[in-house]
Amino acid sequence: MTRSLIVTFVLAVASVSTVAANDKPVARAQDAPAFEGKWSGPWTNSLNEKGESKLELTETADGTLTGSWDGFEVTGRRVNKTTFEIRGQTKTRSYQMTGTVAKGELTLKYLVTRLGGMDGSYDGKATLQHNRSR
């Protein structure tokens, strides 16, 4: 019994270590697209709402991302060459976002969870262009 508990403990520690290692940002490769800068474009969501979105990001050498999306703070990390994950929260909503850059366009898919006694969630997508001249 003691042996099986030790084996279980070792496996659990190894699993946590692997997950923690995978949560680290990935440094930007030389040929990877830059996520940093100002992005803007249309969004739609599963509630049939639509509008215009603005995302501003700063990226450190190790792939850590900080910035704002439509006025609230976001933080996250580069996942690989073309993909990043960011999160943010307002008083009434929590946002989990995955961005992918292809052919100079950023597709930002997001999941919104309502907070503060409001139930439910919805998802959406923004298609953003880099504002290089601004």
C-alpha cells in the first residue's frame, strides 16, 4: 500500500511539473509574426451581436504578452510561432482568448463567462488588422 501511494505521489508531482512547464510562454522565433502593436477590426458573437474591436499588445523577449482589449487589461503568453493566449476580466465578465496570425490577419476567438450572479457564457470571434501606420 505504501509503495502504491509513493508511486501515485511521484506521478502526480510529475504531472504537475509537466503542466507548469507547458504554461510558460514561448520565446518569439526570428521568423514568427509579431503580436505586438495595435490591432482593430470587426467582431461577432454567438448572441448575434457585432461591433468593432481594438486590441493593443506588448510582447517581451520571453513571449509574455500584456495589453488591453476594448478598454480592459489582458495578459497572456505566446503559445507557438503563430498563436497566443490571453485573458482578461471586467466586473461582469471573464474573457479567455486565443489569437492566431495568418497572412497578416489576426483571428481572435474568445469565450466569455458572465460573473456576479449572472449565469452563462458565450463565444465570439474578431478578425483584426495590424494598424502599422498608427
